[in-house]
Amino acid sequence: MRAAGRVANPAPIRIFPRHRDTRLALDDTAKPRLTRDGIRLYAPEDFAGMHKAGRLAASILDDIAPLIVPGQTTGEIDRKITEAVENAGATSATIGYRGYRHASCISVNHVVCHGIPGDKRLKDGDILNIDVTVIVDGWFGDTSRMYVAGKLGRKAERLIDVTHDALMLGIEAVRPGATFGDIGHAIQSFVEAKGMSVVRDFCGHGLGRVFHAPPNVLHYGRPGTGPVLEEGMFFTIEPMVNLGRPETKVLSDDWTAVTRDKSLSAQFEHSVGVTADGAEIFTLSPAGRFHPTYG
């Protein structure tokens, strides 16, 4: 899988472990406009579809917040998410994707991403990322955010704050004429100045009427490198930040990625579209709950 930004990358970049998605929405028959880097450019009227899908995904993550308490199982949280998707008349993008059976990925403590929901019960002080992607009228809404079960520890709180702020700095770097290396540099320089590390094995991705598409959106890089951003690009920015070293490993289930040094990890994700003068966020929290301790 090609690494955007021409940044040295000693490990393969993954969106999902060892999997690439080529699924198109059934009604996506028009010939797309592509940049010279193979990145699709969407029309102004397409922003409305992305807002609708993104709002549903964000609303579901708002609504499950009261479930995140010590003693709750990640499987029960996923069951509620599945019900919410079905009740909205939408489709889960992850159920059935490469054999995956859940409507969410739930990653607890040192799990970096793609944690599989199950019988695990949350403990006081656990932090977790919940990632949901829905399909609404053929458009994919993809977002994730952090939650806390019980009392938040000081180190975990600082990690969550830094990860959230790194995402927002990455989004601030989005504008026509900027590069994907500018986005990665904004995130990496901020995180490393705080004494933490950016995961390099996983990245953001293009989306719209597809789940995963070019470009790979790296969360590290050099300014001025990589493809140039153009109005109409849709993609996710989803930095994963570790308290310790950046290295990860994928467990034997072929999904769950964890920190090699068992340090805590956090992630926030928004889906965005490039506008004439910046970025439009499709996955804003309607209830203002995107950050677990804000609002």
C-alpha cells in the first residue's frame, strides 16, 4: 500500500490489518473525477450526503456515552450500536467486512485500534476508543472518539487531551494547496513536543461512496511533501498516539493492534472534506461530546 508523503516508513501501513477494501456503493456508477495521484474529487452537492452519514455516526457515539461505566462489557456496547444503526435505517460498514462481525471496533487501554467487542468488562479508569462507520444513502460516515470508564487517571487524561488537540491541528492544516505532509507534520510535531509518539503502522484514508480509498493519510511527515490537497477531497484524519513508543503488533485474531511496550494509546477520528478555503468536518458531535471531558 503506497505511503503518501514520501516519508520513510519501515513498517507496512495498514487501514485494517492485511486487508484492503474495494467495496463501492451500489449506485456509484458515474465516472469519478480523479487527481493525478488517483484521489477522487467530489462535487459540492456531495457534501450534504457526507454530512448526513457523518452526523448519524457521531450521534450514535453521543448516545452510547452513558453505557461507558465500570462493569459494562464491550460486547453490550457493540450490541447497542448495532441496534442504533438498524433503527436509523442505515447499514454498518464493518459487519461482514472481511469477515468482521461487529458494528464497532472498541479498543481499550493499550489496544491501539481494531479491538473486537466481546465479554471483556470495563474496569474503573479504563480508557477506550470506539470506532463506528455507517452507510447512509450510499455515503460512508466514519468517526471514532475516546471514552473513560469511571475515574480518569492523570496520565490518561493528558494522553487523551494531546491526541484530541493533535487531530484538530491536523484538520487546521487542511486547505487547497497544502499537502498531506503538512497534515502529518502538524500532528507529529505537536505530539512529540509533548513527549508522546505517533503510531506509524496505521493511517487515515479516503472515503465517500467507498469505505477506503486513496489517499493514505499519514499522521507524521514533512511539510510540503505528498499529494497536494484539492477542493472536493474527502478523507479521514485519525491519529493514534501512544504514551510510550510508537511500535505496534497485530494479535493472532488478525485485527487487534496493541502497543508493543504495553503503554496506553488513544485515538480520535473525524471525516472531513476539503472546501475552497479549508476543511468541513462531517462527523461533529451533535451533543458536543466528542471529547470525553469537554462540554
